[in-house]
Amino acid sequence: MSSADLLIDDTDSVRTITLNRPDAKNTLTGGMLAALVEALGDASATDGVRLVVLTNAGTTFCAGADLTSSRPGVSGLNEAGIALSDVFTAITGSAVPVIGKIDGHAVGGGVGLVAACDLSYMRADAKIGFTEVRLGVAPAVISVVCLPKLNRADAMETFLTGERFSPARAADMGLINGAVEADDLDDHVQGVIDKIMLGGPLAIQAAKNIINTVPALDEAIAYDAMTSLSQSLFDSEEAQAGIEAFRERRPAPWA
């Protein structure tokens, strides 16, 4: 799946996907969209891959649509009809957590990638922004993953002004999890990975699914579904092994 524009590396149960068009600010082509969907789907299906890190080469994480294409924007489709929304769905629907290691600026569709990730950490000296209105368009598709993280006042201000803002403010707004000094970004993300790896693989998948599905459920339905899920998890081989390790005061087998 690796190509000149998208690099894939599997090391220590972590798949790192690197956007690799630094000279073009990692703008998204149809081919890149298709490769991202494939790489994310394959990560969920590959034994031994427990987590995905999405990052970038160069000083810009992603500047969104490739405006030099013949038909820029959401239509940045490839021959198979893959769109930016398919990438967001692949991230949110991934069975394994997806961490954004945002090592540069993010605007337009790039902000959607940042927001779609389960966790995102951004270098503190970069800029992020919904700049679409200054091109005569609007942050439409990315709003689906961004608005659930924003309050109305912040959404209105940032969407309507098109101003770029700091990662520190993005963290305050809930758009990302943290702004990290550039020299500390690698270590910070690795620390988060190490903590996630202490959890059971099936339990981590369940936790992500709970967050993505429970808020939309009727309360009574949610209680029924979660009671059933909780019992199935307690009955699983993974939980039995984890509980036994806890009782014996030793690391769980997956840790």
C-alpha cells in the first residue's frame, strides 16, 4: 500500500501512515484518498496491528483539497469514487484507535482529518483553521466530524471568519486533545500509545465503539445494549486473562 504520496510502516503493533506530499502541503488527491481508506481498513483486519498513527512529512500536516486538480474539492474522487467522507468513515469506523500526530499546519479538509482521529496531538507552533470561506466555499463535509467537538460560539467564529488559530486554542475548544512543543511531539504521542497498549485489544475496540454509538441511542435501549455488552466482555477470554493477572499482581498478557 505504500506509495510515493502515502507511506505505511508497521512496527511494534503500530501502523504509521504518513502523508508524503510535503512540496504540495500534503493536499489530498483522489489516489491518496483511496490509499488512506485501504490502509485504514487493512489495519483493522491485520492481526498484530493494535493502533494507527496518522502523521505527515514536511511542515504542513494537510492543506485539504488539491486545488490544482481539474475538479478540486470534495469531488477529489478517484476512479473508484472514493471521497474525503470515506476517509473520515474509515477512521471513525476503524476497529483500532487512530491517533493523529499533527506535525504541522492543518486547514480545510486537513482539519477534518484531525477531528476524525480518535485522539489528536498537534505541535504547538503550527496553525489550524477553517479557511474555506476565503476561497468562496464552506467547511461542509468536515463539519460532520468537527461540529460534535465544538460549541456553537466557537464554530460560528472559526467557520465564518476563516482565521487560523493556535493549537492551544484548538485544544481549549475540544477540537484536538493537546498542543505539544515540537521537540516533544514524538515522545508525547509514544507515551499515549504506551498507555493504550496496557488495555485489552478487544476492550479498546469496545470502548471506542461505545463512545461512537451510545450518545445517539435512546436511554433505555442504551442501558440494555450496554448491559449485554458488559456481560459479554466480562465473559470473554481476554477479560478472564486480565482479571487473573490483576489478582496475581502481574502484567496482563497483552501489555
